[in-house]
Amino acid sequence: MTDLRMTDLRIEPVDADDETALRDWRHVHNLIVPPAAMSLDEVRERSGRNRLENAYLGDVLVGCSTVRPPEGGVATVIARVLPEFRRRGHGTALYENGLTRARALGAGSVETVVLAANADGARFAEARGFVETERYVLDGETDLWITLRLA
């Protein structure tokens, strides 16, 4: 395999008409947060409300992100990186890109949401200054979610 460097990382928006991009985003999302697995149609619908992006190292999919536009001044930024590509700076690049997007949309505050079982995700958020504000279980579900806000 070619030695790919961080400079080879490409972050691309997901277009609702691009089946490959939608499938790539769905693959990462569903692998990282299986309790919230989505169909392709759900991803397509979500791409109309939120900014979805995929990250590629060369041609290899390494992660995805979501930026939910501000509601009440608070935007949500979520970065997801496939386990085999973690701790190489890809999550940081996705997060910083999402944070820039959220601020450009007028966010006064930024939150993120992490599946509690994803200890890597919680550590990543806390290392960037996020502080837990809420733990919850969705109605009819059993999985614990954590909302964190950038301090």
C-alpha cells in the first residue's frame, strides 16, 4: 500500500444526488453508531437538513461528519473516524472543519453527541474542551447517549 500522509486527507461534502457519497457516509455512521443505524433514504433526507461530509485518505474512506445548523444559537458538530484510522489526526481535521462550518453558520455555542459506549469518541470530545451536559436514553431504547458542550 502507498504511504499516505495526513496531507492526502480530503474532506468532501455529501450531495443528496451522489449515491456513492451517501453510501460512504452511511457506512461510517452505521458502523460507529449502530443503535442509530440509518437507511440510505434517511441519510439522503438528513443531507437536506445538515451538512454531511466524508473524509478520504487518498481514495480510502476514513470517516464522516455531521454539522447540524444552529438552533437557538447552538450548532452540533459530530466527527466519526473508522477505528483503524483513529489517532492519526483525521478526527481532528474533521472536527475543525465542522467547527469552522458551524461558526460560519452563526453558532454561538457548539455541542456534540456521543454514544456512551464509544469511549474513544467521549475522550476525543473531552480532549478538545467539551464538557458533558446531559446523559439520556431515547424513548423505547436502551443505549446511553452523552451530549457535550464546548466550554
